[in-house]
Amino acid sequence: MNITTHDIQLKQGDDTQLRIRLTHKNGEPFVFPQVERVDLHACINKKVVLRLSSEEGSILFLNEEKSELVLDIRHDMTAEANWETADYDLQFIYTQGNRAKRQTVLQGIIELIPDYTHI
């Protein structure tokens, strides 16, 4: 699988669920059932400003093949954010033999749209 680029827009302070379907260039689903964990980090100047993980429940698998994911971004993750754009990538973590391995499958930019109504 090649790394797919996908930019994301988020509204600051909103609860957002984004469904991601990972596919090969020919449109076939990317099947990776041995994935143990998925992490997404968004960074500005190498400083993490948003962190999601399947271990914490903010990334959910929708099927056994682990080719469909939901990014569950809670309002409190961005409510106090003071950034406009951040680079991100999403990595699968899996074990092959005795070694933990990582594979980046998605990358892009997250644009944070400012919130004007504070409740």
C-alpha cells in the first residue's frame, strides 16, 4: 500500500466522527487484520497538537480486515486549540515475527476552523 494523502477539516470544539476507508490504488480494500494498534498524531513544528489512538478508543475499527476506521474526535480535543493547520499521519502498529513494526498509511493536513459560539 502506498501512503494516501487526505486533508481534513475540523470545526473547533465540535464532536466529529470521520469514517476512513483505506484502499489500494485499484480501489481494492487494504486488508491488514494483524494490526494491533492505530495512532494518529497531528503536529506543528514537531510538537503534537492532536493525538488519537485505537488504544484510547478515539480510533475504531469497523471491520475485521481493519480497512475501515472511524476517527472519533471529541470536542474537548480541539476546544482550547490555538492553531489553524497541522500536519498529520496515521500509522498501523503490528507485530511481524518478534518485531513491532509501523506502517504509515495516511497523511495530510488538518485545518481547524475557528469556533465563535462558546457554550
